Amino acid sequence: MTIGAHSAVRDVLVVGAGFAGLYAVHAFRRAGLDVICLEAGEDVGGTWFFNRYPGARCDVESIDYSYSFDEDLQRDWVWSERYATQPEILSYIHHVADRFDLRRHIELDKRVVAANFDERASRWEVRTEDGDEYVARYVLFATGSLSAPNKPDIPGADTFAGETYFTARWPEPGPSLRGKRVGIIGTGSSSVQSVPILAGEADSLTVFQRTPNYSVPALNRPLTDADQRRIREEYPARRAKARMSGGGSPHQAHPKRAAECTPEEREAALEAGWRNGGVLYGKTFPDQFTDIVANDFAREFAERKIRQIVADPRTAEDLIPTDHPIGTKRICTDSGYFETFNLDKVALVNLRREPITRITAAGIETSAGLHELDVLVYATGFDAMTGALTRIDITGPRGDRIKDAWAEGPVTYLGVQIPGFPNLFTVNGPGAPSVLSNMVLTAEQQVDWLAELVRHADETGAAQVEVRDDAAVKWTDHVQQAADATLFPRANSWYLGANIEGKPRRFMPYVAGLGAYRERCEAIKADGYEGFVFTAR
């Protein structure tokens, strides 16, 4: 690679300016390092810049899904709702970027397409889509777990004559759907959130569902002045508890295992879990993800709720999953999703019963006939956890490529480094708690740990930091064993790549949780960074 106008050698180059990337800029700068960040979008925000679909909202409570590194920031920022919408989250990210003067380290509209490690110089040479080239001693990929959109290969997709949109790349400003016949493919989180809003505007809405998902009402509400006072008082203890929890939030399960409860206690606990809202319902009982009997109690309760909400019995049954224990695919969080199917202008097409045969100029044709549409929306998810990295041509010093190294599934050490790729780090990816935890707190923990690793390397005169193959294999096996001790592998979820045809199946996030992960990381650091090889200059 020929290095051009950006030939100054930086200490750290960060790819991505979402929650993790922005914090990395702040933390590495605080550590006295020269850092630059390249962001593919037109502004900072990462996932929350690109995901602008109607109804986009976080499923972790706002006060938890936020930075904890600065007490003044915590005190000064006021969240308006229990679960923040995309615009409010993006506004918060902009506030952080401006408050801590991070933008001067960030270059926008810079999509990274290649990175090559020069072993002799111990540096990464990074190229963007527009041909600009950068050099850095270390590269940190904060490219997001859910940032590489998946477009299904459906015959005739390019022949549709109407408007086509992806929830993962919704245009700004949003299109008008008034008076239009809208079809949406997929019933994952983005569809569950957007369907009630699309239905409210469109003349008709047809939902094409291959696999139903469990969803629990968010029970969102404005945060009152009393809430704000309580939040400020509780923040120190709340954050301390969250950092050592499984999911990065302070919420705790019912004190008894499901089987230890009387039927009345169990029903009351499940009702309380349901009223707690959203993904927190998955934490009703402490054994809900390890004991199928406990899971069945929660699953059957949720299914009763769905049948109570949806008026048409056949539609209700079509909306109830039959292929996985509840929560082993991420429970969706909704505001009126199931109620939407009671509207006369909303139809559900069960693609298990009548599969799509092709897309035509006029709409979607299934085995039962043609559904005429003016607008087609793809809510078909992402090539999760690995897709953002494998779409970049990343080459290590011995010619290893990420895509080839992960051909049978991702292998990492602690989710932060990949064998064969010295001085390259990842955050919130495979091998870390990532999507099974509060990703903001997880990013803070990983970035802080990596900043100390780089400082250790500099203090000891090391020019290269690389994980041993055996350490990465051992950690990856541990991640899988932790998953195998739960019910999670019983679901064909994107947690193990099942939503992408041909993708190797390997459970990717670390289910033992943020607290256990932090303890592992600290133990490895205390042992002289066991598993890493430091090569002198």
C-alpha cells in the first residue's frame, strides 16, 4: 500500500464513531496517545446514526444505556423517557462528542475498506473507500455488532417498481407512506418497533413473517422530576451494581427459582416481570435461561398474554414462536405491536405456510398469490457480530485475512484480539458480553482495559502485541461451553449466525455476563497479560 496525504503515524486509529468508538477516542486521548477516528457515516452516532426507522428505540433503560465515565455528564444530562428514542439517543451522542471536544479527532464519510499490517515497521496501514490512506501503531475496530445490513436473496427483488427501504438504512427525512400499500419483510426487533407506526400512516400494511419473535411491551413513560432526583441519588450505587451484573443493568431476578415458587407466587412474579417491561421479562427467574421448566413457565405466560391481545385466534397462533425457548432469541420490546394486528388494514402472511416465490414489479408473490404493494420495507436484520469486520479486507503480517481466519467461526481472546493480527483490537464483538449486556458499559470496560494494555506495551518497550493461538482457542471454547450450559443454543438465532445463509454456526457472545467477564480480564492483567505475546522494537 502506498501511503499518501495522511502519512503521519498515529498511536491509535479507531474505526467507527458510535458509543464504543467515541469512548475510545476519549480514553486513548486521556492516556496521552495521538488518536484518530474514521467514521463511515455523515455524522457521529454509529448504529444510532444509521438506524432511523420509525419507532427506533433502545431496549435498555436510558439511564443505564449511557456513559458512566463522567459524573458531571451523568448529573447534567436529563433523559426524557424510560426508553429513549433514536433522535434522543443521537442527540445525547452529539452532546458527548461536543462536550468532550471529540470531533476534532474524527473524520466523517470515511468508510474503511482495507487494513494491512507492516510487520517491519510495526504499524497498520488503513485505506478508505475514497482512496485516503492512514498509518497507526494500533487499530481498534469499533464497527458495531449490528451494523452490516442483510439483504435476503429473493428472486426478482430488483424488479419491484415501487419504493424500497431498509430499516437499517432508513432515509432522512423519512418518506411519506400516507395512502400507500406497504409490505414489510421480517419480524425482528426493527419490525416489531416500526409496524405500529407504519400501520398508523399507511393505507394498508402487510407483514411477511418467516419466524415469529417474542415481544414484551416496553411500558415506556416520561421520566418525572421525582424520577430525575431519584436517578441522580441512585446513580453511584446503580452503576456499581450494573458493572458486576450479568447484563450491565442493576435489575435482579426473583429471589426464588421458578420451581421453588407456589403457583400463585410464580404467577405474581411473571406478572411483575411483564410489567417491568421489555427484555427485563427474560430475567424474571434466576434459572430462566438454564432450566427448561422455568423457561416454560415464562414462555406459557407470555403466550397467554399474546392470545389475550390478538383478537383473531389464527393470527395469534401465527405470532407465537414454536421453535425456541423464550429469551434465547433476544426478546423484542414493543409499543402496541400485537394490538396492531387487530386493525382491519393490517394483514399477517405466514411464510412458513405460504412462502415467497418471487418479487415482481407489482409486489410480493407467495405460493398463495400476489400481494400488491406500493412500498416494500426490508426489516431483515444484520450479518451480526462479524459482518462489519469480514467485509473489510484486513490482512495480518503473515498474509492472514480476517474472513479466512473466521471461515469456521470467529476465534478471539476475550473478544478483544484475534490470532495473527497484532496491534489490532475489537470491542463489543464475538467472545465478549457485547449484545447480551449493556454495550455502553461493556465498551467502557474493554476500552479502558485495552488502554492499559497499550500503556504496558509502551512501558516495556514492546512494538507489537499479539494473542497466542492456544489462548484464543481456549477462550473461544470457554465462550461456547458457557453457552452450552444454558438454553441459548436451542435457538437458531443471529447470536450464532443462523440468520445468514452459509455462515458458520458458533455461539458468539459471552453469556456469563459483564461481571464475570470483568473479573476474567482483571485476572489476566494481574497475571502479566497471560495469553499475549509482547515483541520488542
